[in-house]
Amino acid sequence: MTNEVTRERDRLAWEKRIARDRKNIRAVKWAERQADRLVARLAQRQHTSG
């Protein structure tokens, strides 16, 4: 029961944070750039290691 309550509280906190961040378009654009960079780095690592 406690784990369920904790998970639900955490989920709601993340949803609130995401909603707040979506209002800040600069934060969204920054996060998108970071995600693109991470994907590119992963692809490069897989290419060089494989």
C-alpha cells in the first residue's frame, strides 16, 4: 500500500514538473537538443564499438 501511494505521489510530482516545464519553451527546446545530442553520441559509440 505504501509503495503504491509513494509511486502515485512521485508520478503526480513528475506530471506537475513536466506541465510546468512545457510552459517554458526555452527549457523544452534545451531538453530536446540534449536528447538529440545523447542519441547522436549513442549512435556514434555503437558504430565505433561494433
